[in-house]
Amino acid sequence: MTHVLAIDIGGTKIAAGLVADDGTVRHDREVPTDSRDAAAVGAALSALVTDVLVDARDADLEVADVVGIGSAGPVDTTTGTVHPVNIVSLRGFPLVDHVAAAATQALGRPVRAALAQDGQCFAAAEQWIGAAAGSPSMMGVVVSTGIGGGIVLDGRILAGKTGNAGFISHVGVVLDGELLPGSGAFGVVEAYASGPAMVRAAHAQGWRVGEQADAKALTADARGGDAIATAVIAAGTRALASAFLSTAALFDLTDIVVGGGVASAGDVLMDPLRRAYAEFAVYPHLADVRITPSALPRGSGLVGAGRLGWTELAG
């Protein structure tokens, strides 16, 4: 059985593995991400690619001439580079060329690499074998420290001119609203619905003042009936539902799949999110959009990068 090499790059780790045409991941490995030293992260990438391809050779597995790369963004598919906020070492790094060269050397034949945002890879994985398997039009959204996403239409990732389509974090939900720290953007959904944004809002209302409490504590308190935590999550999910509605209206979506650390809180987030969306969605074709939690484990990044590779291979 043929496999594609898949790479998933995040702020804390870089993972690589072999992905079969049914979404099965084999021989996956990971290393810490060096967020400051470009030479170190380049060496780690090369070693990771080599090690996984050696595993493939030892297991007598056929490997395709394409690598799928999912990375924290923004990305620039026109240059093969990425510019992540939290990985300084990768800003402007020739990621696509570097990975393709490492795979070419390890396999002894020309290999090309395809790049997508990690949110797009999450969406591709969920549309392939996850909660929205086979959906003709879906969006995947990761709600965590930030908010990322991707759109898959007719089985293909919607990329856009630079590869950043589905960048839902900067969808406006409040005209001239809150400033998103570190970005200069006002009124965008990430300023209201990310984990840190909801924690800031709760602190401002007197919740756990002076404590190093995080989004996990906030959702736990909401589950326990804390009034401030419950109200803040309701407001955050209302902003998120507004962004969902805008995207569903633009792309006539069938499904929205929600993942990430905050989303793993379960019904304490999903219930108010669905209620807010139902309130906003006045037309039948918007009201019947399915909003579901992710069905995949943490390895969805590799699965999605593998899907990207398989799509690239098919042309």
C-alpha cells in the first residue's frame, strides 16, 4: 500500500508520519519545536523526514513523491513560507523547499511538497474520516489559544491566493469592537471567543482575580454553575456563532466541525454555541447546518496533511 509523508508543525512540536489512502497513520514521530533558532528547526525537520522515511524503507512501504505539510499560519503558498506568530524561527523559512529537499535526499528521487494552514488540515481530516466525513461543504474550526479554521468544498481545501482561505480568526463580529492583542485588529472573533479572550473577559468581571486561571478552569467553573463563567462563555460562543453564520452564508455550508482545547470542554461550550447559532440562522439553508465536535484525536493534523498530500498527488 502506498503512503504519503505528512508533516504537522505547531508551536510546541513538529510531527511526521506516513498516511495511507484511508487516513491511517503509521510510523509517526515528533520532536519539540525550536521557536527561536531557524537552523535548529531546519535540522530537526530534516532528521524527522529522514527517520520516518527510513522507517518506511525498513517496513517495505511504498512512499509517494509528495509530502503534505500543515503548519501554523499565516502561510504563503506562493513562496512556500510561513509566518506564524508564535514560531519566530519559521518566519520566512523556506519550508516547502527545505522539506522537499530532505525527502528527495532520503528517497533518492524528486519529491515535491504541498503546504496548507494547520486549520485547513484539521478541516480536511474531519471531512475525510472525521465528524463531517464526505460532507460536500464544510468548515473546520479550532478554538484554543487562538482560533483557526479551514474550508473544504467538494473534497478539496479552499486555499485562496496565498493559501489563507478560512482564516476565521479575523472575521469581524463587532464593528469597531475589542482590540485583538498583538494583531492590531478590532472586533474580530478571536478577540471574544478564544480561550485567553474569554479568560480576560471573566477576570474583568471579577472571576478569580489574581489567580493564574485558564480556559480549562473557566469551563470547569461554568459546568459547576459559576455565573460569571457561564455568562462569559455565552458571550464568547455568541461571537463565534456570528462568525459561523457569516461563513455558512457565504459558502452554503453543510457542516461545521469544532475542535481544539476550548472545544474539548464539550456541552458547556457546544450547547450555548448551538443555541446562539439557531437564534441567528433565520433561513432554512442556514438553520440546518450541522455543528458538531471533532471526532478525531490529536493526530488530526497529520491526517489532514496526509489528505493534502493525497489531493496533490491526484492533481
